[in-house]
Amino acid sequence: MKKLLTTACALLFVLATHAITTAVAPDETGMTLSAQEWDKNVKMGWNLGNSLESSGGETGWGNPKTTQDMIKYVKAQGFNAIRIPVRWTEQLSDETNMVVKDTWLNRVKEIVDWCLTEDMYVIINVHHEAWLDRNPFNSKKAENNRKLKALWKCIATFFRDYDQRLAFAGTNETIALVNGEENWGKPEAEWQAVQNSYNQAFVDAVRATGGKNYYRHLVVQTYACNGNYGLDGFTVPTDVVEGRMSVEFHCYDPYEYAGGATYYYWGKKYKDMGKSVPTSDESTLSSYFLRIFYDWWKKGLGVVLGEYGATCHYKNDDKQTQMENLQYYYKTMVSEARKYGYAAFAWDNNAFGNGTEKFGIFKRSTSGISVGNTYALKGICEGAGVEYSGPQDTGGDDTTGGTVIWEGDAMMDWGNGFQLNIPNTEFEAMGKDVRLILQYTLDYTDYNIIQFFYGDWSTNPSFIINGAKFTKEYVPSDVHGVGNGENCTSTITFEEAVYNILAQKGIVMHGHGIRMNKVMLANATSGIHAIGALSHTGVSPYYYTIDGRRTTTPTKGIYIKNGRKVIIK
């Protein structure tokens, strides 16, 4: 129940509030990390889940109050970053101006301080605020943005003097609540636009408080924190500083495994064991992360995988294998994130057992903390050993040798446009190290895509671009990070099993939104001949391996540079 203030108390409150929220001059002292550097520094991230974001207070969902010993224990297991979800508006002293009670601000501060004492990176956010994240509608837009700005003005001012290890995340999983049902599917344009406005309101509010917040690492979200939706419909907020912003997405993919609804195994290696697995596998995950890399990271944004995990679920007749599979899933998720530089935070809701929503890693109780899921923890530790490398450059972009299959200027528009059938004999002639090289221009008003069938139109081949595996099709603008009207080259390779089918059936290519210019087949030999031609036209900065991959920083081995063999010892 609200307490009525006397006139004198009200006046003091207004004066105090004004003093707290007065902006100060920007202070760059110690704020040197870019968002990408901050994210790459996160070796292992952990969520303090179902605690400060609980309805009814920190213990409202049955978890114990967080203690300093808990934070120390999490750090001792190898984690160097903590995401702290926080629900604020159940703890307001002034609902109109979104002023948070001092007791709640100080409680959040206490836990943040414990994390920083352990030299951990920290994210605090706005989490489970139904007025905000279930109402991405134009009818609510103005009022919600007013309230969000006021709330972040309060939070950011309170933490303004904190160093660069503390980051702010504006919202959480914003989805539309329509007729009482949550819409986790593809959003309407209105919902995307309102979420974009939330992101801008958050950035503007924090930066306006000045001090270290002017340079602080800020994290913005896509609709539903779904990266796929973010790749189509997300707008990067305008910011007063460069390189201090990350985009957040969450990944419980595929949910029919990670949510425990359908499958008990995940990944190609388990399919080879005769286990039933979803079609989404390691290659799907790698391709997804690669698209995000080109759409966000290559454009100067950081990337935060704010939540990931798989519920503990198994059948007793094969529990050991299924738990090992769980470990493998965590390892793969973390290693892929680390490879691309993303800051990954495992979701831990302190729930254990067998079934759905059993995402617990550490058992937290009033008597202490211990490891509750050794398989999940081992997987995270294994994946954390991977260092940032980014996508592997195949070096095919500069290849001009090989066999020209087709050359011209033709528009792809499915059955109404350019299609090409490359016969099996062309693949046979090149051998298993064949590379399919496409040179084209993006030319679309709605979408762009290139799709492949085997030459008899029966099934679709898998293929590899920049180290990521795709099946059936790919979107050039996502994979290569290019825009409409820009020229692009795709160098495509195939696993030996796929090549064997191509050598029997050939391949058919069609698509939409692509103006094709040249289609070539090359292999290692033709690629080396092509590189030799560069010495007649100028000096190339690139070294090429014997199989045609490009690099500017060669290690030990034999290379081709400007048409000459180079041995690096």
C-alpha cells in the first residue's frame, strides 16, 4: 500500500530526486573497452536466474537470497561474468516518475559489488516488466518510452560512477500479448518498430546521465531476443559514441531439444549412433552465428548471447548417454560463441530434476551452494577454451582461374528468371576439392536467396561458405554482410560425400533477388594458376595455401604469393 507523504516530506523527496538525476559531464576515465572487447573478455558467463527478477521480491519464486559466498563459488568454477536480471517496478517509491526505492537499488548494488570484488564482468537489465515487454504496440509506445526513460535515468544515475566492467541491458524478451496469448513467433512490423523505439529510449536515457555512463557498454535487444527476427527488422539505435553497443539475442535452439519437449539427443554424432535427433544441428548453429557475425559484429557492434541452455531431461534406459549429449550441447554452444567473440551467459534458474525448465547448474539454498549439474558445467568449461577467430576466410574471392561455366548478366527470380544446371561431368573433371565460385550483384526489393538442388531436382545438397555449413540455400546479404546493389563473390566447397553425388547428378541453381554475372568451377590447381596471374597486374598482399585459401598472416608452410612459391619457416 502506498504511503501518503506530508507536504514537507514530498518537497524533500522532489529536491532529493532532482539532485540525484542531474546529469554531469562525460567522464572517459577508465572506460577504454569497446563493446566487442568487453564481449570477447567474457570467457564464461552465468545468469543469476529466477532471483532479483522474481515477482514478489528476490525470494518470490522459491530461490534463496544471493550471498557473497555464492558469487565467490561461481567465480571459483571458472565464470568471469554474471548477468543479473532485475524486476524494478514492484520496487518503486514513485510510480509516476519511476523512482526505485533506495532499499532495492542498494540490494542490487550489493550483489554487483560482490561480483566486481571478484573481478567479474556484470550486466544488469530490466526484466519481466509486463507493462513494457508484453505491450509492443503503438497505442502504448509513447507512455512506455516515457516510463522506460525515467526508469533508466534512475538506475543509470545510481550506478553512474561504476567502472567499465558494469554494462546495462535495456529490456529483455519483448513479445506481444494478444488476446491473452504470448506471441513468440514472427513479429508484426509494428511490434518490431516499438521494440526499436525502446532501444533508442534506453540509449538516450543512459547517455544523458553523463559521467562514465556516456561511454558505458550498452546492450540492446531484438524482438523476443530472437536473433533471427533481429536479422530482419532490427534497427541499430543512434548513439553519441562509437563502438560501445552490443546486440543481445537468446538461444535455446532447437527448442524441441533444449526445451525438452521432443528429443533427448542433439547433433550429428548422435545421429550416427542411431539416435533420434532434430534436423537442426551443429551446422545450423554455426550458420546462425555466422549470419549474426556478418550482420552485427562486422558492422562494429558487439554481440551478447544473454541466455542459452538446455533443460536436463532423459530416459532412464540411456541416461548416461543423454547427459553426455547435454554436455556436448553446452560445449558446442559456448565454443561457437567464443569463436565469434560473443559474450555468452548460461541460464540457471536453480531448478533440477528431469523434464522441462530444469536449467539448474548450481544448487543454491539457504545452507550454501554446490554444483548441481556437472555435465552442463563441464560442457561450458570445455567450450570456453576456444579463442576468438571469426569465420575462416576461404580465399576464393580473388580466384580468377578455373572453368567458366556461365558468364553474362541475368536476374534470378525463381522459375521466371535465371536458372543454371551444371552437369555432373564438370564436377568429375575438377575432383573432390572442387569449388563453385559465384560472382553477382544483390538486386532485390523484398529478399535475396540462392538455392541448390542436385541435378535431377530430387533433393538438396549441403555446402560450405567461410567455414559454415548450409543445406539447400543461403541468404547472401546475411552470410557476406553486403547490402542491396553491392557486388559479392561466394566461394562454395563441398564435403566429399556431397561431391560424390554431384559427380553423379550435377547441380541446379536458382534463387531470387540476385543478378548473376559469372559462375565458375575451380580446384586447388586452377586456383594457383589464377594467383600467378596477379603478378602481371600488380602486387598482391595475400599468401595462398596449396589448397587455395587466402591469408595475410601466414604461419609455417608452403604458400603462393604473386605467382611464386614462398616457404615460411
